[in-house]
Amino acid sequence: MSRPTPFHPRTTAANRGWAYKEWAGFVAPCSYDRHSEREYVAFRHTVGVIDVSPLYKLDVRGPDAAALVARCWSRDATQMEPGRVVYATLSDDDGYLLDDGTITMLARDHVRVTSSEPWWAWMHDYARGLDVTLTDVSHLAALAIQGPLAADALAPLLDFDLTKMRFFRARRAKLAGRPVWITRTGYTGDLGYEVFCEPEHALALWDAIFEAGAPHGIEPCGLDALDVVRIEAGFVLQGVDYVTARLAPSPKRKSTAYEAGLGWTVELDRAPFVGQRAIRDEVRRGPAWATVGLDLSWEGLEALYARYDLPPHLAPIASRASVPVYDNGKKQIGQVTSSTWSPLLKRYIAIAQVQAKFATLGTQVQVEHTVDYERGVVGAVVAPRPFFDPPRKKAQPTLRSAP
């Protein structure tokens, strides 16, 4: 049976659509209305709030905390300063991808890892000889406050100047008088923050944030809108765009960090870490696959629908259905793993995994598309990821009004 998060009394009261799914054992809203368009608009034009408490959170403490994280993950945590956050990947001994997530250096002897899957036992096996303590802190409540006006909603509630907080930084703070950790991170590809607190503070913080955000158009948001904006941002999703090697039904379904488009997270030239040797071998020979962005031809879509005397039907909701990608000779070269119509960009975009030789920007391919129960193909071009990358994501925010 799925469990409620600490914010469940508020998310349930706000949910007029009654659409939920299970996320890491928790009840998670898909959308708060019959459709997620209003939530998408909040993420991209005002401020949207999503309950991300189901994320797994692991605290590593002790003199060797950074050394253990560096031994297991793709980033060298021993070189991180307190207050820094980095994106990282976790691979097995054969170099195959297990998960991705964030590493936050809370203090010299205190590192927090967030991920899609639980890794306490796995990391514990690599902790031999190190002076560390591992604690699963997944009970912590977490909210992601995202969008161009996110800082406006949060700044009046904080005990520090939020406009001076840099991208991918973390700090302890008080929000509406209650203790939190706040990071300038998120999964929307926009200006955003994530707030972590003990469960007993969750409802009071939700109420304070929504009261402060009301003049700025704040909205509660669900997973459907998040799926659209994360595709626009070019972010891959574990279990959708790649399969964790631990659960892959066959060796063919496994991916490396480089094949999943996450090679930029791997710091190879440092002390040994799990999978390093295999990843080095892969880099030398070249990855077999690549994760790319695809921009589907609007003219091609119109023509395909016109065959059935229909207008293009492309709702602004993401699809996680895998569909084949072909070269121009109609030979399958990969598959789309996530796709959506982008209301902001006015384009039909996709994330796909293709054979590496077809990953060059500008390469013309064909994507399967079904109309009226019949399969056809639409032209597409390999396009840069992210599709949407606003300067405000990393820039210091300017508030509409001083806190």
C-alpha cells in the first residue's frame, strides 16, 4: 500500500483531479486538475511547487564521509567545499549505470546523497575501513519550488538574502522561522530551489510558502507537468530513458553513463571509484550508443495526419512510450524514450537513444508515429539538449519587490 508524504493533507486538499500514481512507495499527484496545463504554465511563467519527498535521501557522516561518496559515485566528493551541490551518477563494477542524483556537501564530515533508488546497503558494502556512518533520511519532507518567480515566493520567508545564493549551492536556514536545508537545484531546467525539513514542519512550511507565493501566481504541481518541463530541459529519467543495471531484464537494456547522456558527470582522472576501469575502457573504444534530442518535423506530422483527414493531435503531456527510430533507409537505429509537445517552444521534441554514429547534431532520422491506430513515420533531426535553457536558471535573481 502506498504511503502518504508529510505534505499529503495539503496536496490531497488541493487536488481537484484525483489522479495519483505511486512514486517510491508514496502517493504522488499526477496533476491537480483534469489536465496539467495550468501547472506547466506555473513552472514556466510564475512559480510551481511539487512535493519531492519520495526521493531517497542518504546521509553519510564521519571523517571519511566524502571519501566513501567519492569511492561510490562518479564525482570526487573529497574536492567539494561545504555548501556545494553536484550532479552525479552511480555505476556498477562493469561500468553500467545504476542511478543518478545529487551529492550535497553539508559539512566536511556530512554528505547527503539523493537518488531514485535506495543505496544504503550498496554503499555500506564499500565502507569497509572507513570511519563513516550511513543513515537513511528519506523521511525528510522535501518541496521543489520552481519557476521564474520562485525567488520572489521564498525570499520574504528566509533569514538570508536569497538573491545571493548561487546555482547548485546549499545552506542551512530558517524558512518562516523553521529549520530547513535549502538548495538551488531542481528538475525543471529553470530557476528553482529545493527545501528539506523534518516532517513536523512540513504543513506549516507549505502554508507559509503558498501564502507568500499567492501574489506571484504560485500553484501546486504534479508529475505530469514535471515530465513535460524535464524533457524540455533535456533531463533523462531513470527507469524511462535508461534502466538501472540492477533491474535490467537483459544485458542489452543496460547503459553506461556516457550512453545515457550523463558522461559529463564522470570524473575519470582521480582516485579509484566503482566502475572506473570499465568506464575508461569504454571511453577509449567509444560508447556504442548515445542519448540525443530529437526535433520532429511539424510539416511531417501535418502530412501524416492529413492522410486520415485529421488535424495533428499533440496534447501538451509527456509520453514515456518507447517507439522506434529509423535511419532514412528504414533500418531501426534506436528508440525514442520520452517525448512531448512543448507549449513554450511550439515544437514536438523527444529524448532518444540511438547508435552512436547517428548522434551528430543535424543528422536526419525517422521516428515511428501512430495515427488512427496505424503506424507511420515522421522525419526528425538530432537537436541540441537542453531544448530550453533560460539564462535565469543560473543567473542571480532580481526580485520584483524587496523581501
